[in-house]
Amino acid sequence: MTNDLDKPKTRALGALGKRILVLANDLVKEISSTWDDEQIQRIKDNGAALVKRAEGVVIETQEEYDAANEFFLSIAQYDKSGSAVIDPVVESAHLPHQMVCDIRREFKDPAAVARKIVNDKIVAYKENQEKKRIAEQARLDAERKAKEAEERAKLEAKAREERLKAEQARKDAEAKAEIERKKAEQAREAQKEAERREHEAREAEAKAQAAAAAAREAKEKAEREAAEAKKNGDLAEARAAQERADKLKAEEALAKERFLREESAAIAAASQASAYGQVAGKADLNAQKAIDKGAVAEQRHLSASDTHASAAETVFVPPTVVTSSVNKSEVTSKGTAAGVPIWDVTITDEAEIVRAVARGINEGGFPISILALDPEKMKVAFARWAKVSELDLYERNGVRIVKTQRLTARPSSKAKV
């Protein structure tokens, strides 16, 4: 964008302000001759072209956004250029004040209109980009929370599985121990039965031994009687005594045989009782081993369960932060454009505002400083309150407040219009 102002005449007009107090009448004539109708029309045409170009600005891409910022600063540079020419005259002159103010408006008004148009479009683009950023951040946060929930569920499932394994390990150990206890009980019953048979065999053994001893004594007596009868010549008595001795000898042999049999049975029963005792002892030991092993397995699974449960409580997936695609300040070759937060206030119900002030801040109302007879002053107070309260959107108690932006431009002193 170029400036069609005649630079020599512009410099002359600027220098004119130094002499305006003593040359007021001459200044009016000089202004009239310098800023003739043709020059004024050229300024108007430039202003109209500026507004038309602003109306044609479209911001849908990053490149268009960058170009809009560049144009916005060009507008500010154009405005600054006109101000540099007119402001010294306006500030110095009194008599031609109305004339130079009219000329100044030819610069200012188109620049303000164009700046407002581009400002609204840039702010709309920035707000749209911010909405996209917030939506993407919400999506990523939801995704992160879903991952955390999934990981937490997995760990909790593992904790439950380990607890079930611990319970199963305890039950398996109890079952094995119960089998060994029953085996020990059966062995002890068999041991008692073997001990009973041993006792009976020992009693029968003692009886057989006593019977053999009695038969031996009776046999020896019969043999003595047979020898005495034979010596006395009583052959019949001798034969009878000998027969009794032979019979008692057979009884003695049978008694000895029973003794040996019962002795063998007692020894066998004692051996069985000992073997059953060993089986019972081993079964008791195996039962205790099963319980101990089960307790170790149960504790191992419970410890693993606690570890998973603790990990589930501290699940954390690092968040991904979405940064804004637009900057608060945009620096170009023409200067810097910065976004300044402002609050747009619309009063919808004054009576409701009064009631909200009566309730006070602690009950969701407003401070008393909000009240003012002038609605515009109330809007300023609401804006100040919204800024302190860091509100983005407020819509109740008879007022609607929306946070938006207003662009400020700092044109570069070295850049050309």
C-alpha cells in the first residue's frame, strides 16, 4: 500500500504548526491552498480503498491469518502516517482547528473502520483456533483418562486374580493336608489293631509256654513213675506210666509249636504296628508341609495382589498439552499486533442486577461498586469485576459478559505504508 500524499507539501504543513500562533489567518489560507479539493478527494479515495480491502479479508488458513496481521499493521502505519502530518497542526492551531480536524477525520475514520473490520476477523480467527485447541485438548485428556482407566482396570484384574490364586493355594494346601491327616488316622487305627493283635498273640504265647512247661513236668513225672514201676517189677504199671509220658511229650510238642506260632504272630503284629506308626508320622509331617507350602504360596500371591492394587491406585499417563496455533503478539516487518483481553457487557435486566447486589458476592451476587446511574459506567464496572474474577463467560443475574479481544497495533517507525 502506498501513500499518495505530496511529501513536500506535507512537510510544509508540519512546519506550519510552529508558526500557527502568530500566523493563524495565514495558516487557514495555507491549509486551504495545500489541501485542495483534489488532494482531499485523493485522501477519501485512499480511505475508501482501505475499507474495501479490509472488507475483502478472509481468514481461514495460517497464511491468510499472517497476511491479515500484516495488513492490520499496514492500516496502523497508514493511520500513523496521517497522524504525523495532521496532529502537529491540530495540537498547535486554534483558529483552523475545525478545518484540520475535518482533514484528520478523513484519515482516522477510514482507518478506524478498516481496523475494526480486520480486528473482528482476526479475533474471530484466533477465538476459533482457541476453540479448536480446547476441543483437541479435551479429546487428548479424555484419551489419557481412558488409558489410565484401562491400565487401572488391568492392574485391578491382576490383583483380583492373585487374590483368587492365594485363596486357591490355601484351599489346595488344606485339601492335601486333609488327605494326609486321613492317611495318618487310618495308619494310627491300623497301628492300634496291630498292637491289639500283638497283645493277644503275647497272651496266647504265654499260655502256650505255660502249657508246654506243664506238659514237660507231667511227662517227666510219668517217666519217673514208669522207671520206679519197672524197678519194682510192676510191668503193667510201668507200661501205663510210659504211655502217659509219651502222651504228655506229644502235648508238650504241640504246646511248643503253638508257642512258636504265637510268638511269630506277635512279632509280625509288632512290626506292622511300628510300620503303621511310621506311616502315621510321615502323613502328619506331609500334612504340615502342605499347610506350610500353601501358606507360602498364599502369601506370595497376596503380596503380588497388593503390588498390583497399589500400582492401580497410582496409575498416571503423562498428559499431552496442545499449544495455541496463534500468538498473543504477532511481529511483522511493519510492527507488532497484540491481543488485549476485553469484556463485552450487555445489561439484560437492571432489576435483577439490583437484587444480585443486595445478595452480595458471598451469595453469588455482585459488589455494591457495580451500581451506577449511568449504564455505561455500570458496564465499565462489570468489565472491571469480570477481569478481576477472571471470567470467560457470565450469563445470569440480569447481565451477560463475554470475554473477547481487541487488537492493539504498534507500527514500526522504519516501515513504509
